[in-house]
Amino acid sequence: MNMMPPKELEVAKMILETLNLEDITPDDIDPKAPLFRDGLGLDSIDALELSLGIQKEYGIKLKANDDNITQIFSSLRALTSYITKNSQ
């Protein structure tokens, strides 16, 4: 079993809930694996939904034209780190 830090687990649950991913659990998400393509297999529509979910849940606005957007969404760990640094 994967022992994620609490914040990482929280973000993993938010991803699953936001995208209605019912076939996987937070433990199925490798914190260092890519969220898009090979890893979790998310696509650009998922990115938009996830951005809205992050804004709703954490009050953080992510913009598609942000220079760091690819890095922010590169993995669960990177996304959690970004949310932790930027949420109130």
C-alpha cells in the first residue's frame, strides 16, 4: 500500500472526484508518475476540469498559458506541491 502524505492523498481524492474516475483509488496513483498520457492517462479536457476543481477547492486559478503549466500538472507530487505553495 502506498503511504502518501496527507496533502497528497487529499489532492489525489480531489482529482478522482473532479474527474469522476471510479475505477481507481488514490493508492493507485503513483505520486511521481505523469498525470497525462502514459501515467494516469488524462487529456486536455481533464486538465480543464481539473483546473476548475482546483480553483473551486483551493481558490487557485491555473491558466493554460502559464509557462509552468506542464510542470504543475506533471505529477500528483508536483501538483500537490504547487497547491500547497499557492493556497491560502
